[in-house]
Amino acid sequence: MNAIRSLAVAACLLIASTVFAQESLNSYIEIMRSDLKTQKKVLITEAMKFTDDEGKVFWPMYREYELEMSKVQDNRIAILKDYAQNYETLNDKKTEELVTKSFDFQKDVISLREKYYKKAVKLIGIKRGALWAQVENQINNLVEAQISSQVPLLK
């Protein structure tokens, strides 16, 4: 769970991005992403207790999922950066734009999770696929809670 705390720190840095060089911030985000991916793999492995056959088919699918999810998460980072850059001067138009982008991000996350749940079911069965979806959801909810707790509310 250190990775989750680290991701919260990265969210704080996003909000304070005007203080740090953009290049340093992006490097830090990539380090945190890598750490989170490692921690998630450990948690999923512990929760799933894969057989050898399950592991052989699950992990390649999961790598695909993580690659696609990274692209979706790039949108979240862009939204947070945009919010941070405009926080002091948000007008109605910019606020509406950010809210719409945030809803679109959430829809993309759900759509991707659903797509890969269906793939997991085909590979490891309904109950095992559902268990993975449950574990993945719990981890992501913790990460989201940490990030959300660090983002200041509108003025």
C-alpha cells in the first residue's frame, strides 16, 4: 500500500505543478506508476492464488489491460494538470469542460474494466474473473480515494 500513498503524493505534486519543473513531475509520476503496478501484481497474485495454467493465460491479458489503462490514466493526469493550472482562475466554461472530461474518464475506466472482465471470464472462468474484477476494483478505489483526498475543492 506504499504505492497508493506514493500516488497520493504524486497527486499533490500535480496540484502544485507550478512549483516543480514539468519534466521532474512527469518522471515522478512514471516512477509512481511503476511502483503501483508492482504492488498491484503482488496483491492480485496473493488474492487470486493462480494455478500455473491460470497464471499463464491471465498475466498476458493483464499486461494488455495495464497498457490500455495507462493510456486512460494519462487522461486523468491531464485533467488534474489542467485543473491545477486553472485552479485560481476557473470560470464556468472551464469548470464545465473539466467536469465533462472527468465524467468521460470515468466512463472510459468502466468500459475498459468491463472489456477485460469479459476476457478474464473466457480465460479463467466466471468466478475467477469476478474475483479479479473485485480485487482490481478495491485497489483502484483505494487509489482514487487517496488522489481525491489530495485534490482541493473548488473555491
